[in-house]
Amino acid sequence: MPELPDVELYRRTLDRHALHRRILRVVVSDARILSDLAEKDFAARLKSNQLERSRRHGKHLLVRLARDGWLVMHFGMTGTLCYVEPADADVPYDRVRLVFEGGSLVYVNRRMLGRVGLTDDADAFIATEGLGPDALDPAFDLATLSAALDGRREVKAVLMDQSVVAGIGNLYADEILFQARLHPRAPGRSVGKAKRRSLHEKIKTVLQTAIDCGAGAEQFVERLPKGWLLPQRHEGGTCPRGHGQLATIKAAGRTSYYCPRCQPEPA
Ligand SMILES: [Zn+2]
């Protein structure tokens, strides 16, 4: 499932190949991805337009159009964005394609849980979606995290709540909690001051390191620093610190991998 680091990589793909180029054609292969937006309106707004600059907010990718608003993409569980040459190259689960001279930017999604749309104002869109600050933005500071931990919820649920902090999903929440040595179901308020600081720092470093290692791309896992949980996040996986098999538990409604020794259950 694409999380902040994956979407950041899609953003860079878009920047590298698709900015400041005339969109010759718009091909919508499955209009359900546009939800209530009419296909002809979507195509009309983009045709002959250009992508001017991109902005990521959590798991959303927003792209300023040279005229008339923003293109918005969310990738759901299985979405991705790629650039292909030639422009008509076949891509499985192609849903929306922006065709340029010699190549196409393709929004791909096997399941239809993501969304492609338009908005007039990126900041208003973010507010309407109820998104908190992007996890890597300085606006997501220790005080913001701390205030959210003071509620009634478990720490993993706080990390995955997009209205608290935008960008963290199941996989990176597990990595962050492992590195901060916190049990996924620890009550937020039980997390002490020093641990809060460490958790906040791990949120930033885990996501940034994943981006730097090329999140989701080939050989991503091999490039990760030693001691990460992520490569072991499967059945039979073991603690990178040598404590034997990882355990799983449901937290925030999702299967969580953790090490019972590194991340003991709160008393
Ligand atoms: Zn361990």
C-alpha cells in the first residue's frame, strides 16, 4: 500500500518526466477512478494543459496545472504512477493516462480504491479531506504528536490517523514503532516524555530514509540500513536485534508486526 515515501517517489517520477510539457491527449480507461467527476470534464480540463509543479501531502499527490486548478491523485491500496515510452506502451491496470509527445504518465491501480480528481485550491482540498500536517513537514512537531497521544487511543492508531499526521500507513507505522521500541497497542498517554521525543524523531527519520533508499522500487529492501524491521515483516520473520520470531497482533484494525522483547506490552 503506497504510503508517504512511495508517493514521494511517484512525485519525483512526475517531476522528472512530465512537467512543463503539453498534454496531447487524456485517456481514461476506467472512469470509476474519477468518482463523481464526469470523464469529459476531466479530459477537457487537462487537454492542451501542462503540469506546472507538484506537491505531496501525506499520501496525496497534488499537481498545479498551468491553467485552471490542480490535479489530485490518491493511490488507495494498489495504486502507482509511472512514465512509459512510447506513449501507447501497454501497462496493466492502466486507469488514466496523460499522453505527451513520445511518452505517457500513467496512473495505475489494480483495485479501484484510489482516486484521480481535480480541485481549484490545494489547501482547501487538504482541509476538506481533514488531513493533518504532512509527516515530514516541520508543522508536524513534537507538540502536535504529543497532544494526539494525550487522547484515549493506542499509539499505532494515532500514527495512522491521517487527521493527526498525514502519510503513515500500516507498514511504516510498524517500522517506526519498532525503532522507537513501543508496543503497537500501548495507550498514547502511557508514552513518557523521552519516548515521545524519540517517536517523533523516528517518524521523520524512518520516512526520510525510506525515500532516500528508493521506497518500493527494485532493491529497495537491500538498500535499507541494517536493523530495520521491514524486510522481516512477513510470516516467520525474526527480530533484526536477534530476539527470534516477531509476533503479530491486531492494532488500529490492521495486522501489526512487532518484537515482544524490544516492544514489551505496557504494564
Ligand atoms: Zn527484538
